Amino acid sequence: MRTGIGICSFLVLALVISLGCEQKVKDVKRVRVSGKVTLDGKELPTGTIVFDPQNGEAPAVMNILDGRYEGLAAVGKNRVRIAAIRKMSMKEKMGFDGPGYDSEVEENALPPRYGDKSEIVREVTAEGPNEFNFDTKSK
């Protein structure tokens, strides 16, 4: 008798837990975006571009190669951030020499207005076309 009550209790508890833990995953609509990125009038050789819907959904991160990018981004308004990482010596970055200044560091070749401080917003539509070109400046 105890075994029957134990099994019933377990099944009821399992049912309650499964119903209580059920979370509906929001179906995020993503569509193709593409475009061109230039730096001072020339194709950006390599970099990354991020389309961030800023609503809790994961941002779309795409590689830039020879000035072109393509990928899937969330439908709606997206904040756009662009980065072009370059390697340089500490001596080159700091402008003077010293011990350890021959080690390499990385920095974004683009100003912060295209990166963390970007205010660039693009509306991605389900109908498309979603081709966004960006002409960036190093200064």
C-alpha cells in the first residue's frame, strides 16, 4: 500500500513540477541581412558587425571580410556595433619605449562611436531587403 501511495505522490509531484517549469521559448524571427563596410573610403579588410535588438534576445554577430558581411538578425530595431581589431606593439600604441613595450596588444581601429558607444540603429524588416552599408571614418 505504501508503495502505491509513494508512486502516486511521485507522479503527482512530477506532473506539478513539469507544468510549473514549462517555459515558452519566444520564437525569434530572424532574417538575412547583408551589406558593405568601408573605412575611410576603402573596404574594411576584416572585422565584426553586431546587430543587437536590445530586448533580451541574443545579438547577431557576423564577420566582415573584404568589406562584406552577411548573416541573420532579429526583426525590428537593432543597435549596430562595428569593430576592426588591429594588433600593434605597446611602443607604437603608447608612443615611447620601455621594458616590455615590444609585446603586442589589440585595439579597435574604429573610434568608440562605432563600437561600445554606437548610436547606429537599423530597422530589420521581415519583408526585406535588409542591405545596410556603413561608411566609417578612422577620425
